[in-house]
Amino acid sequence: MEYLKIDGEFPRLSKSAVTLGKFDGIHRGHQKLVEKILEQKEKGLQTVLFSLGIGSQMIFTKEERCHILEKAGVDVLVECPLDTRIRHMKAETFIKEILVGDLQAEHVAVGEDFRFGYERKGSPELLEEMGKKLGFSVDILPKEMDGRRKISSTFIREELKRGNMEKVNNLLGFPFFVDGVIEHGRGMGHKVLLPTTNIVPAKEKLMPPNGVYDTVSHFKDRTLYGITNIGYKPTIGEKFLGVETYLFDCEENLYGEPCRVEFLHYSRPEKRFSSIEALKQQLLKDAEKGKAYFQSLEK
């Protein structure tokens, strides 16, 4: 998949099917939009996801979103910051110059509440109206719902901050995860505590509360269950936020391996213990609790 970050002029693409939005979380509603543009591949159109005005703190990083979208079959991810030019561009100009002119859009898919252009005057209805004049078709999709509430990145962020991983994962349609490469820690896990793997999340990654989670770790050729601590290890003392995982029944050296850690359940908040031995005893309890959690999923 091709990744394009706009810094000035837009590249000219070949004929395309485009979906527009922020696409921070690639949640269930976003996935419906992606499915709509993928349908256009049989017409020879390349599929383009146009991410407009994403913030500094993201549910998924650029690299993580690229992995998700590439697996889904999207051809191009375009990230466009809401700079002065874009913010003050009239909706009609955006459609003519960028959507049709640069992206060569022949089909567009948006949510029913999508707004764009100067003073947010652009709407799905305007896209339909101009599509008839400029020769592109439009799909307008209703919002995906969770009960009476619309599924949105804002909704997911709220639940993520609460550590409600079951709700987060339901809204996303897949488990929330952190990608990284296994790094060397202090080695205390192997020497004194339980052997662990360590990854450091990107600074722009929005994380759930510090604490212990039941997690699934994916490596190149295997999947392992475990418990993961997010935080600064207050008993030991770290200056950076880490993702430290104890993998059940695994003693292998995994340093340098790419890893994806999926968060399924929030077990307890992070806390400071009176001694390393007290911490070790709590980790053993956490591990037993984690194993029981995964056993309950199999019933």
C-alpha cells in the first residue's frame, strides 16, 4: 500500500474510489466505508482512503493504520493536515481541484454526517449534487450504532481512557493493539521477577490507563497469551512509559522481534509496592488471574 502525506501540492493519482474522513481508529463505521470503495476495484479503480485533519494523539499510529488498511486491501492512504489552505478552501473548490482534479475520483463514499470545506459547509448532499455534474458517483452511509449512540473515535477514546477494553474492542471490531519491537529492559524480570518482553509505544499513541491487562502477543510465527503492564514501574522507577509483558510458558529470547500486543481486559491499576519481593508475589497472582481469564474464554 502507498502512503502519502500531503505537504504542499497534491499528487495526481489514477482513477480512484475515495472515502473521506479522519479515520483515527478505523472502527466499525470506517470499515463499512472501506468496504464500499473496495467494491469499486472490480471496475478498475484504485482505492484511496483520504484522512483529513488527524490529531496529535492517535488511537492507532500511522504505521499501525497502514498495516490495518493494507490488510484490508486499500491501495493508497493519503494524510492531509488541516493547514490554512485546506481550512479556508471552499467545499466546491475542494471537490473540483482535489477530489476530482488530483485524486481523479470516480466514486466517493462518506458517512451521513461528514462535513468538509470552509466553515464546514461541504456535505454529502453537496457531493451528490456535484457528482452528477462532474461525473462521479456517491455512497452515503448511515452511522454505525452501539445501542443509541453513534460509533465514533470520540466514543472509543472515552472508553479507552476508562480501560474498558471489552467496549473498545467491540466498537473497533477488532482488539486494540500496540505494535513495537522487543527491546532490552533492565533485565530485572529475568533475574529477580518474571521474564518479560518490553516495547515502548510511540509518543503519539493514545494508551489506556496504566495498569495490568490480559493480553495476546503476536509474533511472526506464533501467538502467546500473557499479562501486560502499562506504565512507569513505580516500584522500580522508569522515566518512560513502557509496555511490559509476561508471556505464559515462554522462556525464549525474543529481543529484536516485531510484536503486536492486543489488550483484552483491564485487570488492575498500576501501583507501587513496598519491595521487589512484594511486587513479585503480586505478579504471580496477576499471572494466575490472567490464566483463569483465558480459560474462561474457552468455555
